[in-house]
Amino acid sequence: MKNKLFEEFSDVSSKEWKQKIQADLKGADYNETLIWKTNEGIDVKPFYHADEFSSLPNVSSSQATQWHICDTIFVSDVKKSNHYAKEFLSRGAQSIKFIIPSKDVSLNTLLKGIDAYANSLYFELKFLDSKFAKTLAQFPFEAKIYINTDIIGNLARTGNWFTSLEADHQHFDTIIKETSTFSVDLSLFQNAGATIIQQLAYALAQSNEYLNHVDNKESIHVIFNVSVGTNYFFEIAKLRALRLLWKTLASEYNITSDCHIFATPTKRNKTLYDYNTNLLRTTTECMSAILGGANTINNLAYDAIYHKSNEFGNRISRNQLLVLKHESYFDKVNNPSDGTYYIESLTQQLAEKALELFKDIERNGGFLKQLKEGIIQRKIKESAETEQTQFNFGEEVLLGTNKHPNPNDKMKHELELYPFVKTNPRKTLVEPIIEKRLAETTEQNRLKTE
């Protein structure tokens, strides 16, 4: 049945909208006044219109109804870690990520009784041992097991291989044969100050390094570990663009599997002072991750940068996700971002620019070669310095730190962890990529005057 109400209104084109806006500006320059120029080289317009699309965008493959809530446990005491895992799962977590520092960890003790509660388990190994990974991969579990294997990521983060290039690749080959899975850590790039385009391009280039190396590519799966920033719509588009880029790369190798996205809020914009604002930041960042189509979301506690893991911080961070899932209904629509002109436009532009940068990296020898030559590190530093300058001049705002700070805040006696970049001079094969928060220098100066 036709709606007569809408028949009374004619369609308005984007050109007519722009003319109306220009008239309302009364002589002010449209581009200077209303166009937002971003660090990604994307000009954000004041409005987006259907007639700017020649065809309807494809339906995305994300399934926002199935995202999982995850908690992280560093395994320093195996029995306690097993107890914490069961407790977290009983309180609403659906997945657990174990950070395992040593191959001496008893898997039987660590994982006893967990299978009945968990949908999936993630393992970040701080060492490289194919025998340990094989034992883990063959563990008799119904829960899905994901083992993060990212030897190039370790090189980028630490400046060294676990053992050597040859030994690392031998272990890597064995693990891939057992698991058919490798991981790529985008969070390192984000937390070090890389732009979204750099994060996407470097992740794609790193994936290509692995795909060039492994056999049986058709059965391979990839886990992308992503840090989500506070630029709300851009971060939604980032995850959507990541899936598009992986699909493009995977098709060249006849890989049909979709990528798996494990998301966590960034540390780059987190602050010591007025720390409760971290709750607001992580909430919107988790919302971006959900709407962008992340498979699993591991929230960051509001006090994670300066407190050791604690019951209160963990409970609040988990409850943020529980509220989003069960009270805000962020698990009711599979592809909630589809069809929104702004997000669709951002997704396409980010994907195109990242693909262009990826091709440039490949033409110049690939990711590993550019990492060894220091090109990747230099590019990230340049982006980080641009963002830092914007923060220093108040163009990039962190509420409570460089805007509306509370001079009565005292944090010196709250520091259980060292929240700044640690300097540990050592010999490295390549220059490591260093994560650094925007507020570090400001906070160090404030701590001195307390």
C-alpha cells in the first residue's frame, strides 16, 4: 500500500542539499567550515546521500549476534588461573584468553573443568615451541581453541626472533600444519600511533608474508588481534574494511575462510588522571568493535595501565560488555552497520587506501624487508608524532588530561604498575615498534609536582 504522506515530498538530491547548506553559511567557505580532514587523508563531509552510490553495497559477512565476551588471564600460578577462569565464565564471560609465559605450564591443571563453560579459548604464548602448541591443539576439548602464532609480530614488537629466523620458521611450519591458523597483531601498530590505513595495510602485508610461506593455503585461517580506538565510526569501518581486505587477499590464494577478529580497546588514549573517563572510552570502543563485526571482544579495565589485575576492575570491564549484550541489545542484528551511507563510504575509502599502501609495500620487497630496513617503524613514528602534536596543542582531546584537568587529582601512590614506556637498551636485529600512550609526558610532569 502506498503511503500518501511521502508522495507529497519530492526527492532532494545531494547537490540541492549542498546548495541549501551553502546558502545557510552566509558566505563562509563550505570546505573550510564543514569538511573534516583526518590523519588518514579522508575528507569527512557534513552529510552523505544515496545518489553518491552507483549501486547498493554488498551485505557484509559479520555476525554481530554471535560476538563473545572474553576475559584475559596471565598464567603465573596454574591452579589460581584455572580457578579464575571458571569464576570469570560463571560471571558472564564466554571465552578466556590465557597468556602463557612458559612451556612448563601444566595444561591438564590449567584447563581442568573449563570445557563445560567456555565457547572458545585463546592462547598467547610468550615463547615458541611447536611441541607445546601441538599438545594444546590436540587437547580433547569441545570449546574452540585459538593459538596465536605470530613470529613476525614478535620480531616487530621485540626487535628479535624468538630464536632465529630459520628456527622460528621451522616451529611456525609445524604449528601451522597442526592448527591451520596463524595470527596477526594489529594492536601493536595502533598502540604505537599508526593511522588506520597503516594498521590495515601492515596487517595485510604481514598476512601475505605468511601466505607466501605456508603450504596448503586453501585450508588456512587467520586471527586478527585488533585494538579499537575512540574514533567511533572510523573504527567500525576499520573492522569492516579489514574483512574486505582479507577477502581480497584470500581470493588470490583460493582461500574461502573468513578472518577471525579478536578486539580489545586501545591503550593509546588511556589516562592516569581522571581515570574514570577510561570507562567511557572503553565503552564506545567496545561498541565500535561490536558494530564493526568483531568475533570476540576483550574489554580493558579502566585501571589496567597502573593497577595490577584486580577483582573490581575485572568485574567492571566484564559488566560493560554484559550491559551492551544483554541490556542494550547489541547482539540482536547481524550486520547493523550495513547500508549506512557514512560508514559504507568510510569502509570503502579505508579499504582502497590500505590496499594501495599494501601494493606499494609489496612492490618494494614486502613487509619483512621493510621492517628490517626500518621503513615501517619510521612511517609509524611519523604518524605518532603528528597525533602527539595534535594532543599537545589540544586538537586531539583527552578529557581530564589536556582539557578540563582536575588539579586536585593525586596518582603517585596509586601506581602498582609502571605506566610509561620502559627503556631497556639491548641488542636487536631490527628497531622494535614501541607502544606509547598520548598522555605519558603530561602525566610524568604532573607526577613530579604532586
